[in-house]
Amino acid sequence: MELLEQIEDYWTDRAEGYSQVNQEELAGDNRTNWRRELESHFPENRTNETYKILDIGTGPGFFSIILAEAGYSVMAVDYTEAMLEEAKKNAGALAKKITYRQMDAQHLDFADETFDAVVSRNLTWNLEDPAQAYKEWMRVLKKGGVLLNYDANWYHHLFDAEKRAEYEKDREMVTESGLEDHYTCTDIDTMEEIARQVPLSRIGRPQWDQNVLEKLGAEHITVDAEVWKQVWSEVEKVNYHSTPMFGIEAVK
């Protein structure tokens, strides 16, 4: 089976469970925290209704929901049909204000300079060709537009003994805290098999991302290595202590 098919099959099987995670986020402080984080990067003189945002790898729709709720013009894309169905259900009445498209993040079916902003979360690490994805994201971004990507060095523990020890410590802390383990409650064997094949599981980030975006001609690049402190719930902070989320802003 081709790697892209493996990835699609995994996330199809995971769609319902991942959707529950998004529902918990929407019901808690994450909803407000993430909206505040995203909007802090948008221009102050924007008109929300005409500000066009592309949410890539929308999954069960968390970003698209909070952005549509704030009145933005949102296009949500995902490669997995089951994820888009969950995204529509989670959006409820807001689904009418969001356009959904099934699409490969590495090959977008949009014209050049279509969007004012491109946003993504926890996607890049899971791609076969993340550099090609960044190229596409920058292509569809308007001049002066902003790309916001949030990710982490997921699954580096498969290739680094020190990271493995930190990962195991996280699992212990989750158990001791009586929390749900966001790793072991999934099909971890299948996910690790995929993680061993995708390139970013063993590449240091966000330095890699900065280098790629510089080569693509981004005018201004900013990295926030501590964005996780502002947007993660306490449960996430325990689950992912050894893999803190970073944020990247690239202005075209």
C-alpha cells in the first residue's frame, strides 16, 4: 500500500475518536485561546467577512469552526472524507458558512494568491513531502498574506533514545495524573509505522521549517517556541510535555 493510502486509512479510522478530542476543545478554554492566538497574527484593519482563510488539514474542523464563528470567510480542506464529515457535524449551523473540499495539502486545487491567510495545525509532520506542501501554501497566499503553522517534533522518540526516555516519562505522568493518554488510546502501532516513513519524524524543527520558508521567499518569518503555553489545555501539557508545540508565522 502506498504511504498516502496508509495515512488516509489511519485517519479515516481515527476520525470519530479525533472528533471527540475536537469537541472537548470546543467546549473548553481552547476555543478562546486558539481564536486569540490566530487573530493576533491577522491585520488589525481587516474586515472579517472578506478576509479569506484556508484551513489546511482541518480534520474534525476545530480551526474552521472558531474562525467561521468569528465571521471570517473560511475554506476547509482535508484529504480524508471521514474527517470532513466529522467537521461538518461539529460545525452544526456554522457549516453553512464554511466551504469544505477534499484535497491533498501537497497539491492544492486553488489559483495563485487566493487567500489572505493559510492556517494549519498538527499536519506538516504527517506529510510525505512537507516542503512541497509549504510551496503550495505559499503559492495560494496573497502577497502580504500570512501563513500560520502549528506543529511539534512528533515521534522523534522513535529515532532518539533521549527523546524516548522523555516520552516514556510523559506516559508515566499521564497515568499518575489519572488522565486519558492521547497516544496509547489510538492505534499506536499503525501510527508509528507511518511515522517511521514520513521525513519530519527525524528532522529537527522548527529550524527546518524556517529554512524551507526562507527558500520559498517569505518576507518575514517568526517562530514562537512557547505557543503551547498559551493554547494547550492542562491535559495536553501533561500528555505532550516532551514535544512542545511551536508556531510559525510566515508573511509572503
